[in-house]
Amino acid sequence: MKIFTPLIALLFLTTALSAQTTSTTLRVYRIFQEKCVQCHDHASPEAGLDLQEEGTTETSRAWKVRNNLFNITPANQASAAKGHKYLYPGRVDKSLLFRKVNQGLEPTLGLDAGENQSMPPYGQPQLTDVEKELIRQWILYAAPLNSTVANETLLEEYYGGAAQMAFPDGPPPAPAEGEGFQIKMGPFYVAPGGEIEYYQKYELDLPADVEVNRVDVKIGTYSHHFILYDFNPGGGNNIPPGLRLNANHSDIGLVAAVQESTDLKLPQGAAFRWDNQLVLDLNSHYINYSSTNVYQAETYINIYTQPAGTAAQEMKTELIANLNIPIPNNGSPVTHTQQLDFNLGEVFTWGLMGHTHKYGTSYKVYKRLPGGQKGDLIYDAACSQGIPGCVSPFFDYQHIPMRYFLPLEPLTFNAANGLIHEASWVNDGPQAVGWGPTSDDEMMVMIIMYTEDTVGIVTGIRELEQPVNDVRAYPNPAQDEINFSLPATAGEVRLRLHDATGKVVQQEGGLYAPEFTIRRHGLPAGLYFYHLEGTDGRVRTGKVVFR
């Protein structure tokens, strides 16, 4: 049963790409004329692939060349046997065109045996990284005929050195052969100080039905969230391929949602059930906190599988949202609650987490008693691992934890019982806010992962990654400056400083381990919470005091 709310239809970003006079299709066509028609001209095209064409206008020739590539099975038999196309809309991994011109730009995509040499051949003018990236972006956006989908100025800045990468050490390794497969979303590029949220329909083409017992999501430190949806049968039929801004969600379910890199290892005996025709929808939201560098945003998802019929129970996931959350900008605390009284019967909860945006100061989940009263508090996002009762609660809206229940927590959902989720905000911004998709709007979302029975599920102690305590801040308390000492392996570090309400009062990038210093910059005396994200993928948190 799906309890998916209409909110997904509202999740779209209206920010358009920078307007440019030349469509990306026409720009790519001009690259072909400079670098590729020596072999693929109209008169005698190698392998029958005409990248020049004929026509009265350059635009008409460009459209013809695009159609010679779009969803066309290549003449190369090795590539055709794998179901690849010259241009597989939205998928560079299945596009022979990009695999041919790639030459290391995409480290995970080399030419396989039988796919012959790269293009252009040795001795001919080679493509620049910006030109290869334009072709990659053109494919990722499904090669629209007239639109400008790649901001070439942004790409030139990135490849000119003003660059920051979600994965500076290269792509994370994929599952071993036979254990599963890797899904990649991106790259897409975010201007300094900008943000963007994309969706992408992703056809799996599984050879058979499978079960998924682990979903390992790898995202960069500038990621706001990643959500993995699955379309109901036929639900993705009218969704276009490629990166898109509009959610277009009317017939869809939820697999997983995370706000930082998370390895979801399902309890033994439980698994997601994916049929061989399943189509996913990927949703990635990145914010570029740098004021100078272009950010290359990517997401990798490692999917671990087992044969269908192995697990005793199916893991299910639901996203529930409160869309009615008016929050005035008067600087006073505002709290909204929502009673969840849909009729699921008894379920057994494995994972629970919440979600707000930047004005959020608290998110909690209570058991709901008959009469709508609050019962036991079972989730507190201000506590480590979401477990209520922590000594030093600290709410960080960008890193809200998932709480795992082992043994699974029985919950009853009916007219009298269920859950109540509650969020609080302090809006000291320029205007009142409500529900919306960007980081300047707000949200109130709960994600619950559950099974409908516990028979066959092995319970025990889940091994959770322990907090990293290898940072020293001194002097503390401090007057004007605080020094930070942490392992050199942390690399480049980004710092956020929050006040006691959870508001971000200072952000700095370009700090480097093992030692760096931050200044007070006029902050009032008081307690502050620091949040350090290093390129080693670790997050370090703690408290400092200015007096």
C-alpha cells in the first residue's frame, strides 16, 4: 500500500539555466564539424555514421545529425549486443558516442573489447575537456533539439581551475561482480553560491526479479539530500528521459531518503523487492557553499542484491509530509504538529527520520494515543542516532539522523493510534515562509521504513559508526580566535558555526588540516556548535564558547 502524499507534485525547481544564444545541440554539432567529420562526413561516413549531414541551414543539419544518433543502435556489434545506442537519452554509460570521446573524463567508462579505438583517432585534433563535457551534458539532458541545457561559461570556469568536486578522490568503488551494481547520477554543475535540484528517470533493465538487501548512498558534503523513488508499474511511462527540474510524480513510491552519505544495510531476513521491469527516479539536491568555485555535483548508489525469494519480509518505505506549515518571520519559535492516523494496521518499524530546512530548530516523533494525545517520544533529531534523552541535544537540519530499531518497533496505525510528528522553526529571515522545494522555503517530512511482520528477521545489535572525536578546539572558551587541530587526513575542511538556536552564524571553506584558525567576526558572547566536514568524508562536531 502506498501512502504517498500529493507533495511530490510540488517538488520542482523553477530556476532556469543561464540563457545563451546557441542551443546545446547546435553547439555539439559544431564540435563534430571541427573534430569528427574527417572520418564521419556526409559523403563517406565511417561505420555509416554521418555527423555532417546536408541541408540549407546549419540548424537543420544539426537536427539531422542529432537524429542519426538519438536512440539509434550502433553498427558496432559489441556495443549493440549490450543494448547500447549511439546516444542513449539521459545515460552516458549506455551511449557509445560518449564512450568513444570520453578518454578518461568519466573514469568509470572505458571502451570494452570489440568497441575499437577512441575518437577522434590519434593524429587528429582532439576534443578539449570542455567539449567532452558539453557532449556528456547534452546526453544527460536527453539531447533536446532547441534548448540550451549546458552552461558553457560555467564549464569553462570549472575546467579552467575554479573547481570543486563532490568526489575529489574519484568515484567510489562499485559492488564486486555478482554482489550488485552501481548507479550514478550526474555530474551537473552548480554556480558559486547557487543551488539546484534534479530528478532523473533511471531504467534498470534487470535480467530477473531481485531483492535488495543494502543501499549504499554516496553523496558529496554539499548535498542537501538524495531521494531514491520507484515508479509503480507504468508510472514512469510519460516521464521524459534525462535530467529534469520538474518532479512529475503522480504514480510513485519511495525506497530511501538520506541527507548525508548513508549505508542502509537492511536487517537480515528483510529486503526491498524489485521486479525486472522496475524503473527508479533519482532525486539529487545540491547547494554550492563556495563563493568562487563551480561545484561538480554527483551521486553514486551501490545496490546490493540477492535472488528473489531469499528474504522472509519485504522492507517498505513511506514519506509523509505536513504541507500546512506557515512560518512568519518574526524571530519567534513556531511549532507545527501532524497526527498520522491512516489505516495500516500493525507494522514493525526499522528506520525513522525527519527533515526540515534551515529555519528548523527541532524535529520529533511521538507515539499517538487514543484521543490524539502524545505518547512516548521515540525520535529526536537533535540527539545522536535519533535516540531521545541525550545530554547535549543539537539540531542540525542538514544532518538529521536516521534512528534504527532492532528489534523492530511494533506500531499500530488506525483511527485511534499511530504517530505524531512535530517540528519547530525560528524564522528571522526576510519574509514569511511555508512549504516549498528550495532551501529558502521550509519542509516538515517524516520517512518511515517498516515490514508487515517479523517472522524470519534476525534481530540483534546494529553496528553503527561511532562519532569521530579526533578534533581539538583551543583555547575554549576563547576571546577572539579559536585554533582547530585534527588529523591531516581530513584534508580540506568546511566549517559551519551554529548558535544555540541552530542558526548558521558563520561558514568558512578552504580550511586545511591539520591546523587552522577561525576568528570571532563580531559574534556575541555565548555557546556555539561547530560542524566540520573534511574531504576524508568524515563529519566532526563539538562546542566552543566565545566570552
